[in-house]
Amino acid sequence: MSLSLPRKLLLGVAGLAAAGALVLPQPAQARVFFGFGLGVPVYVGPHYYRPYYPYYVPGPVYYAPPPLGYSCNAGGYVCPLHHARPVDAGCVCPTYGGGRVGGYVQ
């Protein structure tokens, strides 16, 4: 059973309208209505109140980078560092026998 051209057109337009309603969602709109029995709604919108506590604005923060060291002191071994590192950070020096000894940046 085939449909006539006007019915196909009507179904096509109805399908496009339904698809358009699904594709374009609207954001939620919260509203409160109160009626007084007169058939006239009264809109009571959201009220925003200022906070009752004072705002605390912290002072400026000054950051000074730590002093940098260029050598590693590992007890009996002192070796240069390839990149400067913060003083008193951990580091490692190679030993003459091929081992490694831990120390601190100076």
C-alpha cells in the first residue's frame, strides 16, 4: 500500500520538525510562578543576596628562587654538575672505580 504524495510530504515535514526539536535542545529555565486564583501568574525570580561576611584579600606573595649550586660534594669526591640545581639538594658523583657516591649540592 503506497501513500499519496501529500501524505508523504506531510510525514516528511513532521519528521523534520521532530528531528529539529531533538537536535536543538534548549537550556533549562527555572522559574517560580504563584497564582492568586485570579488567573494572573506572578513571577518570583531568583534573588541574589550579598554575602554577610567580609572578603579577605591576601597580600602579594613574593617568591624568590632558591640559590643554585654548580658542584656536588660527596664526601671525598667533588664533581661539577651539568645543570645548576638548588643548594642542599641531593646529587651523585662518580667514583674512580666506576661506582657512584651520593652527596649534596654546594
